[in-house]
Amino acid sequence: MKPAADNLNVMNPQIAQALAELDPEPIRRAALCCREAGARYVDVNPGFLSRKKRDRMVFMVEVIQENVSTPLILDSPDPEALRRGMEVCRTPPVLNGLTREPHRLESVAALAAEGGTELVVLLMDERSQTPAGVEEKIALAVELAEHAAKAGVPLEKLIFDPILPHVSWPDAYFRISQALETVRLLSSGAVFQEPVRTMVGLSNLRSGLRTRAPLQVEQLSMALLAGAGLDMMLMDVLNTDLMETLRMIARVADFHGP
């Protein structure tokens, strides 16, 4: 299970200020810290960008690439920001991501096909909502995979994200269980007759509540998702407790064997 650093995003006040001032230093430091912490990918998330500020994605990509060679995930709801970021990437990034939302459905899949990049498939409908139940999630995964294939993105290039809820939602724990089962079905080959890759945004669980919601929510979810066959996890790689949990899971998995 590969850790992908989600630390370089506008929810981080230092990154937000760096983007506002086009100051490369906080981004450089964060990228280096994430590499040293063991990140296998760096998620580049400049947040919502107006047309005049789409260059922020380019700015982040260029600063990060000057300092680390860690593969990048370009994370934006704006297809044009993804395009601009992809154009300056030295190696093909992962694009995040495809949903059923009209502004993303056509252009993001086509962009991934054009660049030959891997593509995150976010299980979200046209209203930016994610289904609660596993049956609806799987149906959406199949639909979006078919759309990606028609655009020229093969199944082996797709990474499915069932979307973890926020713990404040009234049905949060039910949704966690359904996301877990979705990962299990996708990674086992039960849906597409071959295993496909999966990822989740672990930090979604406690976003904005990290001083009130217990860290154990993320740690337990991490262990359960690893057992379900999760491939990649967007997470706070600078949280030493989370990274130690990840290392312990890896040690147990190596001892247990396939």
C-alpha cells in the first residue's frame, strides 16, 4: 500500500500563503519533508483556481520537480488546470480525477488518453455526490470505466477511489464499511474479472476536525483497507503515528505472505 502525500494542498495555511505570494520556499520544504517521510507520490492540489490563477498548478509542479523526483498526482476539479500541469511534468503524472460531473466527464478522460497517464476514477455522480451503498458505487465504477475506455484509457491505467466520508456525517461508519467492501470487490477481480487498482483519501475522514476526532479512526481504517487490497492512500505523511501504523501493517503483511 503506497503512501501518497496530501500535504501540499491549500488547506495547509503555509501552502495557501505560498501560492498567494508565489513563494517557492514553503512548497520546496514541504516536498522535501514528504520525500524524507517516505511518500511514494506527492499530490499537487492548488484548490479551486480562477482562470487567472491556473498558473498556480504549473508553479507548484515546477517547484516540486526542481527538488524531488517523487511521482506526482495532479489534483484539481478543473480540466484546464490539469492540462497545464501535465504539460510541464517531466514524467507522466497521475490525473485526479474522472467523475460523472459534466465538466470532467468528457475532458478529463480525453486528457488522460492524450497524455497516456494513469487516471483516478472518483466514484462521484453528476452532482458531486458519492453513493452511500456498495452496489451504487460498483455500478458507477463500471460506468466510468466504460467511459474511460471509449476515450482511450484502458482499465490498467485506472485507479478507483470509492470516497471516504467525513466522520461528522450521520452515516459515516456505514459509508466507511461500504467503501471498504468496494475496495475488496474491485481489488479481488470480482467486478472486472481482473484486479484493478484502488486508492482513498484517508484525510477526508477527519478534515477540519483533527484536534477533536481521534487519530485511531484513520489508523483503523488504514488497517482494514490494507486488508481489503488497497493500492494507494492519500494521507498526511508527516504524521509520524500514521506512518508508523503503515509500516507495522507492511511488516505484518510481509510476514503473512501472499
